[in-house]
Amino acid sequence: MASTTAPSRNGPAGRQDTPPPHAHPSGPSVRRSRLHRWDTKGTPYALVAPFFLVFAAFGLFPLLYTGWLSFHRVSLYNVDRAEWVGLRNYTDLFTGQVSHYFWNALLNTFTLGVLSTVPQLLMALGLAHLLNYRLRARGFLRTALLAPYAASVAAATLVFALIFSPEGGMANWFLGLFGAGPVHWEAGRLSSQFAISVIVTWRWTGYNALIYLAAMQAVPRELYEAAALDGASRWQQFLHVTVPALKPTILFTVIVSTIGATQLFGEPYLFGGQSGHQGGTDHQYETLGILMYDQGFHSSMLGRASAVAWIMFGLLLLIGLVNALITRRLRASQ
């Protein structure tokens, strides 16, 4: 009797019914895999996209638009009508009808930067060195150092304008104690720039002191102990241990302070009162920022003001390049 064999599930030849090697899974698992890949690759770009959008709207577009304006003659009262003038706005600043004001503003920017940056950083370094030791009420002193930085530019400048007032100001009262006559601080070139540099120094010394203090606390204590065992005094430890360790931080504060001095605007503008928009009655403390504002909003020459803005931008790029070169040299010497 012939036996009947049931058909195998593996097929007539015993092969398994498996999908071909080139077949891909489908269905919900595929969709989940694709969503996972998109989430992994796209989430970082989505998170940083708001920054680039804001930068493009408020950083890149104004920069490019200002560069476009610098090649045109544009009036503040008729911005829609722009006349192409090429490099005339730049030649007017360097050799033209307003070249005297431009070179004067460039010189004032440099002198104000030196008068405010050098004492500011030296005082900040000294204060940080004192606070680096164990003193009483160190927390209060560190907070007090930040108080001038927290004050607004307008409030600080108006207070110092009263201090340097020629009539009843505290500065002239103090000079009178030593028999010196009253000084009209706002009228003279050197005196007005000294007064403005005092405002800048007062506002930013504490901020830089805290930066130096943070860098000092990162210096290994073993270096100070070894220097003390060798008989080095605190002054020698400061010169031969602290300062060399702080070179990158000092370079950073110098660059940042120089950039701030290049953009100086609020202090001289408010210090001059009614003549602040032109840097004093004789332009004695007119900076590049003041010149840009005066050309754009008082002389209604937006193209020329844009040229000043781009010259300032070029100076900042030059400062950044110098910073990069010095930083590279410091790294190579270590």
C-alpha cells in the first residue's frame, strides 16, 4: 500500500521559504529607523538654527547693507534714493573734506584707548593679586568689584560729569586743597580725555580683576611653595610665577579692552552734553564711534557714516589678526 507523504513546509526540495538576500524589511520598523536617522542627524542643526537666523537678521544683513551703503550717497531723510559714488565716501574720510575730522577721531580713539586700557589692566592685575590671598570679607570685595560694571553707562557718565564739573565739581574741590586752580575738564583735549578714561577705568577695572583672579586660582600652589622655599618674596613670586602663568589671560583682556576702546561711544557722547554728538565744541574727544554717529544722524550722510563703520570693522579684524599671531607665538614658545 502506497503511503501518502504530506507536503513539507520547506518546499518540495526541503528548502526553506526565506526572503531573498536583497529584500529589505518594510513597515513600521522601517519608518522608525528613518525617523531615528533624521532625528540623529537633523536635531543638532535644528537646535543651532535659531542662532544663525538671528545672526543673519541682526548681524550679517546689517553688515552687508552697511557695506552697500558705504558706496552710495544716501540721505537720512530719503533712504530709498541712493546714488552710486564708488569709493568717494572713503576718499572723503582719508583725503577729502572731512579728513581732518577722521584723522582727529582716529587719534582720539587711540589716545583714549591707551589712557583707559593701560591703567585699567594694571589696577585690575593688582587687585586680583590682593584678592588671591586669604583676606577677610573676600566675597564682599569680589561683589563690590562688579558693582561699577553693573551700573549703566548713562548713570556712571552723568555722575562723573558732575564730579568733573568746572563749577562746584569734586575734582576741582580736591585740586583746590593743594592750591591748584579750577580746571575746565570738558574744554581741554587732554583734560577731557583724562576724565573720560577715568569713567571707562572705573567701570571695567573690577570686571577684568575677576577674570585675572579666576586665572590666578588655576595656578598650581606648588609653584608658589617652591618659590617661597627658594627665598622669593611675594613681589618676586608675582613677577616670576603669577605673571608668566597669566600671559594668555592678559593677552585676552588686552584684546577685549582694545576692541572696547575702538568702539567707545557712550561715555564721550554723554560726557559732552549738548556738544557730545561731535565730541566736544572743538572735537577734542571725538572718537570713531562719535564721528560715525555725527555723520549719519546730524549731517545726514549715511553713506559716509557707513564708510566709518566699515573702517572700524577693518580695525577690529586687524586687532583679531594680531591676537591670533601673538597667541600662536605664545603656544609655540611653551
